[in-house]
Amino acid sequence: MISNKKHIQQLASILAAKGINDLIISPGSRSGPLAHTFAGSDNFNCRNIVDERSAAYFAIGLSQAKQKPVVLLCSSGTATLNYAPAVAEAYYLNVPLIVLTADRPDYWIDQAESQCINQKNIYQDFTKKEVSLPLGESEKELWFAGRWINECINKAIEGTPGPVHINIPLEEPLHDLLDKKLPEVKVIDQLKVEAKISEEELLKLASEYNQSEKVLILAGQQFTNPKLENLLVDFADRTGAVVLAEHLSNLNHPSFCKAVDLLMPAFLADEVEKYQPGLLISLGGQFVSKSLKQFLRKYQPESHWHLSFSNEHFDTYQSLTKVLNVETSDFFEQLLDTVDSKENHFQKSWKTKETEVTQLRNEFIQQTNFCDLKVFDQILKTLPEDSILHLGNSSPVRYALLCDSASNVEYHGNRGTAGIDGPLSTAVGFASESEKLNTIILGDLSFFYDSNALWNKYIGSNLRVIVINNRGGNIFGMIKGPSESPAFQEHFFTENKFKAEGIARTFELDYFKAENEGELKSALEDFYSPAQNKAAVLEVFTYAEMNSKIFRELFKYIK
């Protein structure tokens, strides 16, 4: 049974024809015609999540796991606004969400009608395209709406992916149904055209590259890409370039440099100019490291090329000179055959310094007391191979990047807007579609903030949640400024006296805890035991004051 509303029938048919069949539905009355149609058709896999904020983050994780668009559907009013944080995250993380919001007709806007707000363009700064469908169902209105729907969906996956929004005003009655199949509709396809650098431009790039003695390749956040990794290995080996990659770049060859936050202060204590690049080539998403940004803004390269499939002018380091609209693997494949072979003095300088700082870090961790840094080191050494790791924001992602990356583990994190409000929901969404073990490490405030992530029936036995409970927002004790303020304890750190055990029990997850090094080792063995066939929470208790002190001492030790 499907709705008798023709706009809804057309929308569902176009989505089905384009192979977009995963929906996250949050219940409501105004969205009834959509819910009836999607649930009543054999073309769609519908999931139900009550909390719209959590549902939208869940959709991000699901889309990442499936590597295709996911549809969000909610009712009118504030339900639509609850999508906003995740829509913004998806926009900056390049995740193709298709957001469908039910709405009242225009004539009820601002007329004291229930659950009625102005929903047009509510995500206008965080979507690639937004449309509001016509209310009428004449032949011309259906043609117009069909063109808009096709264009909107195509936009979600064009170039660099991202979210789009289709607002759908609906008149009552809302629940009249028909016993029929979805109608045939016109589908407008958008072909993917691969961009290649012309021979003339390639020779110019090669000439400029050959004149650069010190080349730094920055690989930001991205999915695992074996082809790109192999090309970068060959490229760096041939030209002596330094490949700098955080764990979230999912590039793990030993020739690459990954100890980013440890290297920056070490450079400043040395002859800093010998580490300054002449040419910077950036690709992928954002870098976490603030110290890297500060270093490159102060010691700027002469040239900066940014590789962007959507011509994004990311001038993060205030030295951008070229934007190359090309796929990253194609770029390095083309350039590799045209550049000269070089000595790798620059690369050796970076690798020698990295070896020094990682040895110092290992010495420091070994001799330090039980703290967040030691906890992360132990967790990353224990993570099962061929698994997925999701990193929560604030201190968890920073601690994880200070340690060696886990062996054969794929990294993910909500680094688009880097909020603490949705990492758990995103990990749950990803794990629901993944065949691998999925671990998320997050702080106590983030866990409680996003605990509704566990309020759905899609929690699989492959989910492991590690809560670092340092009893508040420890990130503010690590940052210079907030920790020195009289308002620190109440309005920055925000002391937390609660434990995760009650929430774990409420949602029927197994619960483990650790308060010292021995307990952590034992808990991790059980937590990742093959016999553990149920989703579980591990809560690790540390002390914020000690964490902040040791964090600062690490960098003094490195210097």
C-alpha cells in the first residue's frame, strides 16, 4: 500500500530507479504519506529511529559504510531542525545525505498552526541544493517537481558528495492509501566525467615540481585507498617528497610520516628552516593538528597545490597558488611519469626527526602513571586487526593521533565540524552495515550527550564502545587559556559525576570497567575476546588533573 499523493509516488520512484534504497525514518504524522509509500514498497530498506538528531548522524555512518547516499525522513516543525547538526557535519565531511522533510502548506506558515515553522532553506548553508516541491499535482507541477528531484539527487553525488534537502508540503488527508505499485517516471541521469590534466599543463606542473627541492604532500582525512597509497609510495621514493598523513587519512606505509603533533614542537627546537617545504601538495579532508596549521602558516611554502574534485579553494595555510580539479590517484599517476628523480635529503630529515620523537614518546609513556595517554596507547596496541575504529572528538582524537596507529585498522571520525554531539550515533550507523568489529573511543561528556545512539534496534554484536571517563571536558585542561580562568571548573570543564554503567544496562549492552593499568589489560582481553558475542561498553576511569599535567609534560619531554 502506498500514498495516493502523486508527488510522493514520483519521488519514491526516482529514488528507487537511482538505486537509493536505504531510509532512516523518524515517526510523525505529517510525514505519513512518505512513510506509507517507502514502507509499502519492496524497493526500500527502512529503519526507524525516534530521535531525529541521532537518526541523522546514524545516516552519516550508514552512508559511509555503504559508500552511497542514504535518505532521511522526518515530520514537520522542530523535527526538521534536529537534523541540522548532522547535515552540517555531512556537508563538511562530504557525505551524500538526501534529507526529506514533510511540511504544512504555505498558507499555514506563521498562522498559529501546530508543528508549523518556515522550513524552506533551513539548511541553506550546509547543503549542495535545497528545493521545496509544489503543493499542486497538475501535469506541469509534477513535471517541474520531477526535474527538481532528479537534479537534487544528482547534486548529492556530483563531484565532491554532500547533503541535499527536499522539503515536501502536504495537505490533509495524509493517510489515504492505494493498493498499487510505484509508477514509471522519467529519470535524468548525470554521467561522471573523469578530469585529466592536459599534456601542456602537465609539463608546466612537472617543471615547477622539478624546481622544488623540498616537497611536502599533506594527506587529510579520507577512506582507505590502496591505489593512492601505492602511488604515493612510488612518488615519494622517486622524488624524495615527504608524505605527511594523520591516522584518519588511512595511509599507513612506513615511509610516510604520521607523528604530526610530536614533530611540530621538535622542529621548532631545531633548525626549523630545513623542515620548511618549498612546495605543498594537499589532498583529502581536514587535518586535526592545530600545531601543523600554525607551523605552515608561519613557515609558508612558496607554492601550494590543492587537489579538489570540486574546485574547493582551501587556503588553510595562506599560501594557495593552484587548485587542481582532478582525482588524486590520477594526478599522481600522471605526474609520476613526468617528474625527475631526486635525492631524498628532505624526506630523510623528516623521517630521522620522527624516529627521534617517537622513541622519546615511547620512553615517556612507559615511565608515566596511569592516564589518558597510557590508556590510548594500550587500547591501540590491543585493537583487533581488520577492524574499524571511530574516534570521538575533543581529547580522544588528539590522544589517538599521538600514539602509533593500530595495525591494519581503518580509522573514521566526525571531523567535518568536529562536534561531540554525534560520534556515537555515527559509529552505530556504520556498524549496523559493517561485517567487521567496530570500536568507538569517546569521552564521557560525548557519550552522555549522544547516548540516544543506543536507543534503536540496530545495535549489532560487532559494536564496542570505549568511554574515557575523566569526569568532565578534559580538553579544556589541555588548552592554554580556559584552564587558567576562574570559570574553568563550572563552565569549561563541566564536572561529570555520572557513570556509563546505567546507560549500558538500560540499552542491554554488556558493561566492563577499568580504573588502573592491570584492570585495563584484563578488561580489554575480555572486551575483545571471541567469546564476547554481544555489543559492549568499556568505561575507563582516569583523573583530569593528572591527564592535563602529563599531556603538557609529554611535549616538554619531546622538546
